[in-house]
Amino acid sequence: MRKLLFSPTAKNTYTLFAGNLLDAMLAFGFTLVVYRVLNTSDFGVFSALNNFLFTAALVLDLGIGQALLHFVPVYPDRARQYITAGVWLRAGVATAVAAILILTAGWIGPGFFATRQIWAVIWTAVAVVGTSVVEILVYSLQGQRQFLRSVAVANLFTLSRFGLAVVAWKSGWPFSMVVAAMINAVSPVISLIVGAAWNRILPMVRPDKTMLKQLAGFGGWLGLAKIATTIATRLDIQIVLLLVGSTAAGVYSVAARLTNFYVVIWTSLMAILATRLAVTGPEFVKKAAVGVGGLLIAMGIGIVIAKPLIMILFGAKAAGSVGIFQGLTAAYMPFMAAILPMSILIYRVKKPKLAGIFSLAQLAIMLIANLILTPRLGTSGPIISLAIANSFLFLISVFYMR
């Protein structure tokens, strides 16, 4: 047991978990500041904008980050070239999407986010570019097994965001959705500079076309899987906003922000498993299974302590979020349990196509269930829908892994 607890893989896991915990705390601090300054309705709209930002950043990865986790460890002598190609791909896609969002902000604002504060939409579009590039730099460092540096780059972003929010709040600036969205846009700057330096890609050079094709080819199905899974796990706030209302979205968002940490853990564990499963034996799989089991136990403890935790952090007006957090945590448990079988299918059995197909099915289940349940059950609808979709993902991945 001692050997398991202090193995290199375990140490890397602790590093990522500690970094992600700090990242989650800083992101939570930012959410807490915005929640306390804005009214519940405005917070609901900003939560939808914020949710869209990070959903877009994850979706626009298109599997490029996961492809780097494969190519960088396998070809360390060409790591810099692969990383440069990944950054160019990611930045190009994000910039194109941001430009479309800015040009259509006047329509998207009232039509999709239920707000006429167009500058909040524009700043969110700008934030998509910076956040996307930060994420690919984090993946690149993980592919080189520089896990401490990878969490440092991620933490610099959330630290900047939290610090700017506190400064804006305490300095007496008129705090609004636009200010909060602007903070999201300027916060990645330090992370971009540090991350580029640590990945040794400054100055930037033209990427190798062959490597661009390799990354796009390998990441295709993984990108599809990530798009589907990301939308499935982040669709809830937008659905509550549009089908139930901004006030309900504000209450729901408190719990959703906390449970987003589970998706961060999923991504981190996948990064570790990706760099090890292709070159290790059954013993590593057993160790990983023990780690996932411990994670599920921790989630169960979180359900038990939910009420005092949320009441202390958010105050009495967040009482309605307690049951939502407990339900969402339970709904995420099969999703977390699917980490190991999905990783084995992708990186050991080398069937990324299955991951794409399963995730598309998960998204379809989530969408259909939400359209049926949310108008009837309110905030309980997304919880039940998420539980059904995640249970499907776990069961089907275990079945095909046999």
C-alpha cells in the first residue's frame, strides 16, 4: 500500500488534484464575489455567459489537447513542434469562433442569453480565445509530464480572475455583468506568457503541416467525444435559464459551479492515464481502479456535508441550492466511475471511435431527457437527465471493455 501511495503516478495525481483544488477554490472565490455583488437574476444570466465561455473553450479543443497527450510522450524529440502545431490549431479555431460571436452579439445576447447587455457577450467572445490557448498550453505541459507547471499555468489564470474581481469589488467600481465578463477576457494574459515560455515555443514559428494533420486526425473522434461530453455536462444552466427562468438559473448555478469540479477531476485523471496506459501493464490499471474508488467515496462524503458547506460559503439565500448540489453529485458518480473504462478504450485498446460514439449517445440522451423533464420538474429535470446520461456512459463503456 505504501508503494502505491508514493508511486510516481500517485505523486502526479496528488499534484494535479492539489492544483485543481486550488483552481476550483479560486474559481469559486470569483463566483462568490460575483454572486454577492449582482442580484440573483443578473447572476443567473452571467452564469449562463460564464458557462458558455468554458463550454466553448472545452469544445473548441476538438481533441487537439488529448492528441498532444499521445504524441508528445511518444515523440519527445519533436515535442516542441507538435506543441507549436497544437497552439496554432487551437488559437485559429477559437479566433474564428470569437469573431462570429462578436459579429452576431446583437442577436445572440437577447436570443440566447436573455440579456441586452451586448458588451457582456462581446467580452465573453474575446475570453474564448485566451482561455482556449491557456488550456492547450496546460495540455502540452501535461504531455511532457510537467504536471506542477501545468497546474501553475492553470492557477495563474484563476488567481488573476479572482484578484481582479476582488479589486473591482473593493475599489468601488460599478460592478456589472459587463465588468465580470471583461475580467474573464483579460485574466489569461499572465498564463499565456508563462505557459508559452515553459513550453519553449517562443518565438512562435510556422507549424509543420504533417503534424497539423496528425493532431487533427488522431484527435477527430476524441474531439467529437469531448464536444458531446462537455455539452452534456454543461448544458444544464442554459436549459434552466431558457425553460425555467433567470432566478431559478441563479439558484441552480451555485450548485452547478461546485459540481463542475468533477469535470476538472475527470480531465486531470484522463491526462495522467493517457500518458501511462499505453506503456504500462495490468498493475497500473489496478492502482487506477483503487484511486477511482476513493474518489467515489469522497463524493459520497460531499453529499453528506453539503448543507453546512453551502450555507457557510454562500449564506442563507443559497439554501435552495443544497438539494441541487446533492442531486448533481449523485448524478456525476457514474460519470466519474467511467473514467477508467473510457481511458482504457481510448489509450490502451486504441479505439477512440467508440469514445466519440458513446459520448454522442450520452448527449442525445441528455438533450431528450431535458426537453421532456425540465419543463415539468424544474431544476430537478437536469439532475435526472444527467444521471440517466452518465449511467449510460458508464455501463456501455464497461460492456465494451470486457
